[in-house]
Amino acid sequence: MKVYTRKGDKGETSLIGGRRVPKYALRIETYGTVDELNSHIGLIRDQDLNDDHVTVLLEIQDRLFTIGAILASDPSSKMKIPELHDADIAYLEESIDKMDAELEPMRSFVLPGGNTTVSFCHIARCVCRRSERLVIELSHSEEIDEKVIAYLNRLSDYLFVLSRKLTSETGATEIPWTPRM
């Protein structure tokens, strides 16, 4: 199978189900941003992490492909696609709680950074928030499974806590934000 089809050469692409839409359509921008997020998660996973973190990140990448399929589908299509489950959101919550229990309580906002891996987490968190905003915008004009929004919301929380956990594990310095008054 060839990678290129030439079907998109005039600025349109097909949704799952066959409907053609412009490549600049909000739905395309939305699942493209989720794909970008998935690539950032892969970059985090490629760092020197313990097996527990890698396992969770692989699970997240799989769920992001599920979300991509949901968003890439024509809402009127009858094609069967993977589904997101409440248990997927609960998995993120459990992962957050497990890491958070081992961290010092936050007393202020922290500046993104500390080392490269921590910075990758913060970049992924920002892309996740952008994905979430786009899905919310899309949900105002098209029906979107609300679990997608909840998952992305929880994932940004997970990425923040992961950044803090990796700061702790690597001995990096967490710099609190001190607002100038």
C-alpha cells in the first residue's frame, strides 16, 4: 500500500465514513492537534523513564488514537470505531493519585522546566489543553462524546503531576512562581 494517494492534493480529506471536508475544518484541526499531542507523549516516553511511567504513557497513546478515531469519524457514519470508557478516565485519576501521594504538596504555581524531560511534559500539557479547547469548540457545533473532553482534561492534570514527579525523581529543582507585586 502506498503512503500517498493524491486525494488530498486539492485541500480536502476524508473523514471515517467517506465524507470529504476541507483540511482546514475544525474537526481536522482538532484531531490533528490530538495527533500532535500523541507525538509529544511519544517524546516523553522515549526519555529515560521507569517501566511504570512507560506503561502508563503507552496506555495514554493508545487512548489518544481512540480519541483521534472518534474525532476523525463523520458523526453520521455507521462504521464501528473504538470507544473511550469511564475506566480510561479512572485510570488517569488513579495514576495521578499514586504520583501525587509521593510528592510534596504544592504551595504555589511552578515555572515550567527543570530538565528536558520535565519540559517535554509541560509542552505536552499545553498541547493537551489546546486539544481540549478545540474539542470543546467542536462540541458546540457537532455531537462529541463528553468522555473525550473529560479524558483530555484529566490528561493535562496527569501531565502536570508527571512533570512534578519526574522533577522529584531526577533531582531537578522545582521553581515556584513568585508573583511580582
